[in-house]
Amino acid sequence: GGEEGAFSRAAAAHAGTLSDWIEVTGGHGAFPAPVVAVAALRLIAAVCEEKTTGPGDGGVCSLTECSLMELAEVVTGANFLAARAAAERASLEFDRRLNGKSLGEMREALGVAADLSEAEVAAALAEPSFMPPGSACAAKMVVGADDGPPAAQRSLSSAMSENALEEALSEVQVKTLLRLKGVSTAWRTRARRE
């Protein structure tokens, strides 16, 4: 078997999926989790534990120290476990990492290539904060020329499900969402949905 991570019953009560599993099984046996790094599960457990015991020294502090890819794993795991507090904290940390960065810095952090023309970037950055899919303005936007493949690093988009990406954006400030619209076609679409 794989490596195991443990949640106290009190912490599991703040993770809906685990809480439901405990209710059904009595908590006997191992909980089958998707392929989520044990380090991410431990961070999620620490944040859930803080919901019970108050701030400690492991959850929030550790989120600020992990890489963006590790943060993606926390969001993915928290999304699967329905651990709302952990997902919210990870989303706030995601925002902290991107807030105030240039488009180039955001692209580098997210591991994506620029695939919007300069005109499309300017139009995307001029959009209102919410752009519903299928709106007249959104329909006018066309995909720009590809500026080449993404950087040789692993893309954050490929590391997370769309549900987890939406969760990561759920607590992001409006100004960060507005900047994300200029990063790439995929991130523009995601930012419009928030």
C-alpha cells in the first residue's frame, strides 16, 4: 500500500467526505483517497484541526511555505474531501501568490504560455469583473495566435481538475481575477466564470 495520512475525528468532522464515510463505516479501515500527496493531506488535516482547536503551528503557516504546485494538491484534496476551510485557506494563499504580479509573472507561476494577442489581452483586461459565457462581448473575443508551447514546467492547469481550479479561484480578489483574464485563453475563461 501507499503512505498514509491521519485525520483526528474532530478534524474529519470538518471534511464532509470523511465525515460521511465515518458515519457509514464507523471509521473502520483505511479511507480510499485519490492520488493526493500525503503532504497535502497532512496540511488539509492541520487546517481542519485548527477549526476544532484554534490556530496552531502547522496549517496556515505551512500553506504559506509550500510551492504553488503543492498548493494545487491541497486545493485538489480539499475539494475531494469537501474540506471547505482548507479549500478556502488554500484559495486565499493562491490569491496572495498571484496578487500584484505582472501577466508574465502570472504565466510563469501558472506554467502557461501566452496564447492571446496584444489586442485580446487589452480587451480582456478592459472587461467588467464578471463576463458570463455567451455574452455579446465574450462572443467577440477570438483565440489569438499561439506564442509557442508552455514552459517546460508542469502546468498548474494540468495538475488540477476544473472543479479544483474553480475552488482555487473562489476566494481570489476581483483585481487578481481581472489580471488572470489576460494570462491565457483558458485562464480568461475561468476568471470570467467567477
